[in-house]
Amino acid sequence: MKSAACPLPVLTLAAMSEPGWEAAVNWPLPAQPSIELLQEARQRVATYIDWYSNDAAPVTAPAEVRHEINRAAARLIEICLAIQQQQLASER
């Protein structure tokens, strides 16, 4: 018998109410994210990249550093494009 798959959480402002960047970096964006959600997520991901590059990277294997910074940068791109899409939609 198959068990029902547990849906992944989507990113919300409530999920980012706790300090840190875990949700912003890892949780999928909702289908229609608000500009406030996107701006907060952008700030959290940028903070993560800053922290990782200054504090974690010096004591982490080069391959892992490359992977984490690429992963976070890809997320930042995803968020920035979603912000751009929201702004273009609001101009119409």
C-alpha cells in the first residue's frame, strides 16, 4: 500500500519569521509570490552567501564551497527573475 506523499512546504513570510536563511535558500517559491516575500527571500539568500563566503568557506572543502555558492547564487537568480516578473506584471 502506498502512503500519501507529504507535499513540500512552499516559501512563506511566516516560514521566514525565524532568524536564518534555511527556508529562503531551500523551500520552493509559491506559484504567485508577493513582492514582499521575494524581497525578504532575496535579502536572506544574499545574507547566506555573505555568511558562507566569509565564515564557512575558509574551513570547507573547495568542491563543497563551489557547490554551495553556486546553489545559493542560482536561488538568488530565481528570486531576482521572479521580482522582475512581478514588476513587469504590475506595469501592465
